[in-house]
Amino acid sequence: MVNKSLEEMKESDIEQYDQTLKMFLLATEAATHFLKNDQEFREKFAKIHAEFIKSPESKSVIEESIKAYEKLKK
């Protein structure tokens, strides 16, 4: 259901697309605020990421992250 709605929004007129983008940006700002200010949110966020890191799908993400970090340090 959510995927269908997002696909429809992606393909919609520019005004609706812009509203969707604003919604996602606001959600990102809210999540950043919660990360800074809410221990329980940080714990849940960390738990999700810890589980992801254990998965085989994370290998390429971890490798790319290490490369980006090494490049950043230079």
C-alpha cells in the first residue's frame, strides 16, 4: 500500500511531488531531533542498525562506508 502510494506520488504533478518531498524532509528533521534528544529512540535506532549490520546485505554498505571514511580522512 505504501509502495503504491509512493510510486503514485513520484509520478504525480510537480506540486504534489514537492509536497511529498517537504514531508520527507520534515520527517528527517524530526528523526534527527529524536536522535539528539530521546534515549529510547536512539536505542531503537541502534537496534535496527545493529541487526542490519549482521545481515549479508550490509557487506557492500559497510565496504563503501569504509572507503568513504578513508577518503574523507585524507
